[in-house]
Amino acid sequence: MTIRTVVWGENIHERENAIVRDIYPDGMHATIASALNKDPEVEATTATLQEPEHGLSVERLAETDVLVWWGHKAHGDVSDEIVERVASRVWEGMGLLVLHSGHFAKPFKRLMGTPCALKWREAGERERIWTVNPGHPIAAGIPENFVLENEEMYGEFFSVPEPLETVFISWFAGGEIFRSGLTWRRGAGNIFYFRPGHETYPTYHDANVQQVIRNGVKWAYNPMPRYGAVHDAPNVPVEEALEPITERGPRLHQAGEEGYK
Amino acid sequence: MTIRTVVWGENIHERENAIVRDIYPDGMHATIASALNKDPEVEATTATLQEPEHGLSVERLAETDVLVWWGHKAHGDVSDEIVERVASRVWEGMGLLVLHSGHFAKPFKRLMGTPCALKWREAGERERIWTVNPGHPIAAGIPENFVLENEEMYGEFFSVPEPLETVFISWFAGGEIFRSGLTWRRGAGNIFYFRPGHETYPTYHDANVQQVIRNGVKWAYNPMPRYGAVHDAPNVPVEEALEPITERGPRLHQAGEEGYK
Amino acid sequence: MTIRTVVWGENIHERENAIVRDIYPDGMHATIASALNKDPEVEATTATLQEPEHGLSVERLAETDVLVWWGHKAHGDVSDEIVERVASRVWEGMGLLVLHSGHFAKPFKRLMGTPCALKWREAGERERIWTVNPGHPIAAGIPENFVLENEEMYGEFFSVPEPLETVFISWFAGGEIFRSGLTWRRGAGNIFYFRPGHETYPTYHDANVQQVIRNGVKWAYNPMPRYGAVHDAPNVPVEEALEPITERGPRLHQAGEEGYK
Amino acid sequence: MTIRTVVWGENIHERENAIVRDIYPDGMHATIASALNKDPEVEATTATLQEPEHGLSVERLAETDVLVWWGHKAHGDVSDEIVERVASRVWEGMGLLVLHSGHFAKPFKRLMGTPCALKWREAGERERIWTVNPGHPIAAGIPENFVLENEEMYGEFFSVPEPLETVFISWFAGGEIFRSGLTWRRGAGNIFYFRPGHETYPTYHDANVQQVIRNGVKWAYNPMPRYGAVHDAPNVPVEEALEPITERGPRLHQAGEEGYK
């Protein structure tokens, strides 16, 4: 088993901002992919906004088990067609990890069905991340809490749907808390949001952060074959009913007719 | 307290199809609104696809506590602008009841973030609805099971997100089951999906169905003032931090700058 | 509608400790009951450990809609018979609010099925309580955050089941966070745990805390008639099956026999 | 990785009833263990009520990753000490599968905190099990529905807590439905309840049933080291606080004192 993972990076701050470039000379996506490839069960490659189809062609997504997403400045530049394609693959069973400012990424908002808004402050303040679900696979090997000395603050209310499970909650020096590790299932696809990762700090070089992302990829991986049926709304004809029934009363549709969508 | 409720009807089958018109001479929406108005705490009016802005102007939605939605044949004719407007009001606290074929209505799919697909068969078969959460307010006064002698079958997999709670599950004579009563919260808005209600059967004249819809409106009603903050992603400046902190390290945004969306 | 509420107090610290007595001269339970009685929809009385049957006779519980529980030093003195009686009433529809050190109260542990353990520190440190579910009825009228200047710290991992919804999360000056407002349903009974309320601080005189408890009582109130069927495991004889079926194959039980428990 | 699994069987019907013995000559537990051992990742052994400590000594449970439980006639004969031992191991990370009439088993009721009651009828009627969460690991390789031609009926209301996820729902020929595959997490332990398996029918010889149980064992397996901290309620002294704080105000406990339980 190898989990074919694509780390998608917006790839703008790294090129335009010297501070970010110094921390991530090959781009944040490269650092994250490299952290994932430390695990022999994961095979991570990268894709960026600037590539044709943002690097997410139909063919490539078909061979992707888990997609990791980091975006910030250019959410609006992501094509709506690609957003639908990503959402569709998630419903069919592709895992999705959304990192930090990706809370406003189009595919995440599309899958959540909510604004995904939050408070923020860029002050390099201390963040302490607490594990509130120590038995969850995403928390494997993570201590009961760990510190990121410099991070952007994100504060509640984080307007996402109530998660399947809450795995991490952050404490910030400035007085806020934030639900930092949340899981959902959508169709056959597992989704994990993980908060840390502001571009001006070396967060993705942190050993615990890397471990959480590796755990997240493994948790999100769904080995089942592509679940194409998630899109279908099949008519089950009376003569194929599982139990014998007789058609009764009026009906709207002719035999064999498609339903309305 | 009066719960200002709008029952939205697509209002096509009732006009084009004699069978449906015979059952619902004033339209399905009128029958549903009338059932709601039996409760002194509810004040229900109607809106239809054919009205300007589908009867859902900004002003009207601002004065709507709960919206009930029935659509089928013309999902695609609902304007995307109105869909966003409805979703936005739900996040701000408006309740939403989605009935039967509304599973494919644009506002519902928008809020779920999933395909909302299912199996179906139009054979007038027996449906028996079981209460699996008897203490839930939506089940108040509903027996442990009740029968709809003629209904369209809906079968699993119903591709919606795992609900907050499952209230009803249907048994069908042809061998299928279906999760028929499901709840979610999105932002400050409560959402209830209720399965029965095919247009060629007198389902909305059934006393239990009417009671469930009344219960659903009361459960979905959120008396809090409009929660406009759900859309905001405010910056919290360092000098306004709740605990005294000092700005440290590099930052991307200038003071007072908006975040990226 | 009047919600008949009983505030149960252990009533030991108030009598043995001068500091606690100064803050709550009539007992913590009296202060809480008084805060509840400010609401015309609530009629709160008190019961204490020292009364016969701890003040929770079968008759009294039968007439109790919501029970509020504060205990700390004498959890072990609560009779197991009363614990079963309380749990049973919750399953039948009585609401239950568990406050602060009540996390280790026998009825709460009985209903959760987990240890309900947590970290703690008694240093009078600052607690800031954040609303993470602003549309929830329990958060009605509560600001996005409020401060208790002196409180005991509770820290994660709080070993309770994943809640139905998380309403509040606390930030502590010493670096911890805690899921402070959690809801569950057990049978027909609604349960709300609310963290604040160490006996040596004036927490139950705080306006926001009082409001949360009032909201909690209203949310937990289930107006349905006592749901006695929650205890039953009835046999449904073949001849009374909802659909006609014929008995087939061997069976273990004789007709009319009770099932095994 | 080998998942050390113990299949616990009450082992009474198989010895006392000729019909059951004919179907399961070595006991139901042996058939289930044998089905599990078809998977190279699972190493299943058995334990029975009649063994010393019911075959569940401290040492054995310490080396058990997943426990599978089948009981019916003799729930009351299971020692309360063993029940606490099993619950404790679940909180520490041992997986638990509860089968069929195990809904009334003491360890299950202990972990659920509810009556776990349901309706029943022993008529050898047709059960059709529907997958309502096709992307869940427990549904891997299971068709959208499968039939057990002869089974005991279980009907709602099944008085368990709202599950983490609903995986299977059953349709019965006599008109009932039942939530047949449910998951919970308690502490670090994963719990799966699976309905089928009445002793007078050959259910555990069914290929789909065997596959679900294998999937369930793999899903319930938590590879983390024993999570002993789930039992602790440690004091965090002021001088060891993560952020520097000063002790303020009165306190109840002396330094180093244990908390109340």
C-alpha cells in the first residue's frame, strides 16, 4: 500500500516575499511533501496554482488518494471547474487535508456549505495546541500539548459545520482559543482541517506539525475503489424491486424516465 | 412569539398535472401553510418560483424565521443569486425545512456540500416511518411508527453529511430503508430534511406528516437576533488583544489591512 | 409552562469552610436556584445530600423536569440507589445539568459510561470562556467571550464521550484549554455539562454564568410525557407483526416468554 | 502488525440446545474466531463465561487489542469485576465489538450509559441489511444491501446514545427497521455494535456477516500504546504551569493534596 498524495500549493508568497522564501526556499508545498515522504507508506508529489489546470487534471486526481491544500492570497484565482472536480473526487473517496488559510479555499467552502470564517491576528504570538481526542489516529504520537512559539492567531467563531470529531484545540497568548483539528466525512471522502501554518513562520518545519499531517494523510486515506455511485440517483423499477410489489396509484414519470435534478 | 414561516412551492405540478391539482387544488404550498397555521405559534405564508425573485426578496427573507422548501421539476430554474441569499440567511439563523424531492434543491445542496443523491421508485407502495429518537422535539406527539399507504420510495445511499441526529427512518414495502428525518446546524441556522411528500399522493393531508412539519418548524426556529457576524473574518489588532502581547517576528499584512478571501 | 427544576447541592463546603460560607451564606444551591427563579418560566427548588434520600425521592423526581447537580467532596456518599433513580429519570426525559466538580458525580459518570477525568489547578487564575456555537440556545444572550477573573483550572483530556455539540471552550491564563460547555442526549433526556463554579470563588454570582445555567435548563427541558418505554424490551408476536409474516425455522423462546436481560 | 483478538462467547445455548449445537458444533465463538483468522492481520482466540475470570484475566486483557462479545442467556452471570475490567481496557484503547443479543451485555450497557433496550420477534423472517455509509471502513467490500433469509427481528427504539456514525440499517419483512451497525468512541477505545446473529440461525456462517466482523475488528483496532492516563485526574501545581501565573485568592486543597473523586 502506498498512499498517493498530492500537496497543492498556491505558490505565491514563497516567490514574492523574501521572508517566506527564506523559510521555504522550494515552496511550502515542497516542505510539506518532503515531510510526508519520510513515511514509507506515503508517496507525495506537488501541484501548484500556476500549472495547467492548477496541476489537478482529471487524470491526476483519478490517481490521487489524498490531496493536501494550502492557499491564501489567490483563493479567487482557483477555477470553479477545478473546485467542482476536487469536490467530486472527495465524494468519490479521495481524502482532503486543508491547512491554515485554506479555511477560505474554494474547495473547502464548497464541501462545508458554510462561510468558514474566523478571527485573526498576525503577531507571532505563542500557540499551544492541545490534544482533546488522544485515541484518535490523527493524534498518534502527539504529546498532550505542544507549542508553536510564533504563529498567527485564529479565533472563534469558526463557522464550519459541527465536526465528526474534534481532535485539537489551540490556546493563544493573546487570549483566544480555536478548534484547530477537525474531521468530517463527505460522501466517501474524509476531510481534516488543521490550523497551523502561517507563511511567515517556520511552522511546517516543526516535528509535531509534520507528524500530525502524516497522521492526517493516513487517516484520510480511503482504500475503497472509486465510489462513482455517489453521483447517481437511479430509478429502481417496480419489476426489479427487492420484494414483490404491485404498482399502485398515479405516477408522474414514464417507465425508464430520468428523475429531475 | 410568532414564528414567521414562508412555505416555498415550485408550483408547477399542481398547475400542469390534473392528478396533483385534484389533491392540492391551491397548490402543495398552500396545504402545507394551512397545516402550519393550525398552530397559534406559527404564522405561515407562501412564496412560489413564479413570483419576482421567487418571492424571496431580501426584505422578505429578513422577516422570515423559518423557510419550508418543496421543489422537484424546476430545481434548475431557481436563480443562483436567490440560492446564495437563502444560504446566507440560514447561516444567520433562519431555519430551513427541506421536503421530499427538495433533496436536490439548490439551496439544500449548497448547504450540505454533497450530491444529496438517492434511489427512487414511483409505485405508490407502503411506507412505514419509524421514530428512532423519541425524545427529540421533532418527534413530539408522533407514534413509534406510522404508515403512508402510497408513497414514492427513496432508498439509500442518501449522500448527505452525517446528521446531527437521526429522527426518523422509513421502511418500504419493496425492501428499502431510508433515513427520512435528519437534522443539521449550519452557522446559526437549523436544518431539517423530511422525506415524504410525492406530489401524486395526498401525503401533506396526513395528520402525522403535518405534525412532523409543525414540530420541525418549531425546532428549526432560532429566536436569536440575526447573526450577521457569521460572514466576518475580522482582524484583531495586537493593541486590542484580550491579553497583553507584544508583536513579534515578520508579518505579511500591514496594520488595518483586510485579510484575503 | 413552568419548568420544575431541582438544584441539588452537596452542601458541605458551605458549612465547613468559612470562605465558601461567606460567598454563599445559604449554600451554592440556594444561589443557583435564586438565579433560576429570575426567569418566570422556571420554578426552582433545592435538595441536598443530607436530606432523606438526598432529597430525591421517587415522588419528587417524578415531578422534576430538570435536575441541576453540584457535588465535590462527597461524591462517594451518594447512594447507588439514588444514582440509578436519577439515571432512569434522565432516560425517561428529565433534563440534567452537571456543574463543575460534578464531572466526577456518580450520576454523570453513570450516564457517560467513561471516567470523566481531567486536569486541575486551584490558583484563582483567569478563565475566558469562548462561545463556539453562537446559534445554540444555550449561548443565547452570551457574548462571544466572557471572563471569570478567578477560577480553578480544568484541563484536557476530559474523558467524556464526543458530545452532540460543543458550545463553550475555556482559555486559562496558565496555558490550558477546556471544553466547558458540552451537550448529550441519553434516552429522552438532555444533558448539559458546564465547567465553571469552584466553591471558593463567587462564580455563581456572575451574570453570564447565571444566564448560561438558565439557558441550559430551558434547553434541557423536554416537555414530552414521561418516556417509560425506554426501559422495555417487548416481544412483538408474529400474529401482531405489522406486515403479515409466517413463522419459519426454529426458535428459542416459547410464545409469550420474556427475553433475557 | 497482528491484531490480537479475543472472541468471547457465553457458550450456553451451543451446549444446551441441539439446534444451536448443530449449527455451531464448536460454539458460536469458535465459528467467529475462525472467520476472523481468515485474515492474516488478525489473530483470534476465544474465551468463555465458564473459564476462570470468564477467560478475561488482567494479563489476557492487557494483551488483547480487540474484544468481540456474544452473550444472551446469562448476562447476569458475568461478574461485575470483569465488567469494570473490560470497560477500563476499552477506555485505555482496546476495541470492542458487541454482537446481537450483546446489546444487553453488562459491559456494553456500562459503556453506553443507557438501557440499550429494543423490540424483538423470533420468527425466522427475512432481514435485509443496507449500507448507509458506504465509505466507512466497516463497509469495505460489503454490497449496498445483503439478505439474511432467517433472522430474529430487532426493532426501534434502540435506546443507545446517538452514534458517531451509522453504518448499517436493517429492513425486516414484518415491517420494522433497526440501526444495525453503529460506532462510538469511549476514551481511546472504539466500539462497534453489529445486530445480526441469533443463535438458532446460521448467521455467522454468512460471508457478508463475516466480512463486516473482520472489518469491524480492523476499524476498532487502536495501535496506540495503552492509554493509562484516561483514569487520572492530576493536579498541575502553580509552579509547573505552562504559562507563568501567580496564585491568587483562597483555595480549598493543600499543596500536593489529591482531588476528590
